[in-house]
Amino acid sequence: MGLALHTTRQDGRATIAARGSIDLHSSDELRARLTELVDAGEREVVVDLTAVDFCDSSGLNVLVRAYKHARAQNATLTVTGAYGRVENVLRTTGLDRFLIGGAATDGSPGRQ
């Protein structure tokens, strides 16, 4: 299964709902969409992973780079809806501390 992305905007927030697998073959599409949103001036970007069943290291790399790019542009990027294997990989790598919605966004470790 590939990756499908659907973007919605509401109340100053851009949400990308992803469906499928984020891997070496699909991560460039996600990277391009996230970069496009931040560069277009979106200040709050949410990546909804509710319908994502797999995310490999290339997908994690895209999320981390997009997070850093957003911060450099005075924007926020968070992840929501991760469950199962995807949530596990975020927690195992420690990326949940700053990527998952509700996590600290001031650079300090830990959840708020």
C-alpha cells in the first residue's frame, strides 16, 4: 500500500491526514507536503497518523526534519493519532517527546 495525503485547514491549523505506509518509497511525498505548508506560512501543522500502519526510518527522518524546519520558521509541527507499531517506534526512538501533540514544544524534554 502506498501513501495518501489529505490536507485540511481549520481555525489556523493545517492538518495532513496520512493513510498507508510512510517508507522509503513514499516519504518524499510527505516531506514535500510538509515543507510546502510551512513555507506557505502555516504556523500550526498537524500530521494525523491515525490511518498509518507503518513508518520506517525514512519516515521518521522526514518528521524530524519537518519539525526542525517548522521551528526555524516560528511554526509548530505535531503528530497525532499514532498507534500500534507507529506509536511504538516513536516512543522507542524518543521522538514522541517532541513530535506527539501535547508534548513539550519549548525544547525541554518530557510531556506537559
